[in-house]
Amino acid sequence: MNAAWLKLIGTTEDPCPEVYERTYADFAKRPRHVTLGDRMILYAVGGRKCVFADAEVTSEIYGSGRRRWPYRVDLRYSVNLPISSGVHIDKVSTPRRDLLKSVRQASYVKLAPEEYNRAVNRLRAAPRSSGA
């Protein structure tokens, strides 16, 4: 398996929307280790503290044309839930690492295989909300 990443979507000033349908993820700084074929678990910044999607990186890094977030990769989702159906970050964390603390320090962090597998399994098993 390629690398897996936990990627923050949104900011405290501009939280992630309830439904995130963009087919890309933007970065403020060039993501040096993210490559074609990597996996991304998307984490909604804001009050809910949850992961909500699993996606594959389908492009190399390219310019987004946005000043604040100038770097972009394209994504193809295998799971993409409304935020209200997402999985709390504590259910993805392992005894070895509290992911909530890790996401406070970076806009994306590399996931261990165990963390990625926990996230994917919980996302696939999450009940879909009936329209939040």
C-alpha cells in the first residue's frame, strides 16, 4: 500500500461544510511526501472532530490558483460521508498516538497502517444520516 495521510479540511475561521464534494484537497505548503496513489482520510476542522472520507490521490501536486492554498491534489473517493455521519477522531486514534493532538500541529499527518485501517473500517460501518 502507498502512504496514507490524515488531511484537515477547513479552518477554524472557515470550517468544513456539512457535505464536502470537492474532488481535490488544497495545501498551504507544498506537501513534500504526498504522491499519486496515496490514500487520504479527510478530517473536518470545526466543532465535530471527525473523519468523514477515504480517498485516493489521483494526481501529482499542481498549482491551485488560490493564494492562501496554492497546492492541490485531485481525489477519488471510496467513502465520502456527510460530516454528521463521520467518525470521531478518538475512534481512529490508537494507544500509540492521539490523532487529535497530531492534527493540532499540522495540516496533514502520515497515518500508520493500523490508524488508516481503523479509519476505513469505521467509515464503511458508519450509519448514514438521513439529511442533516
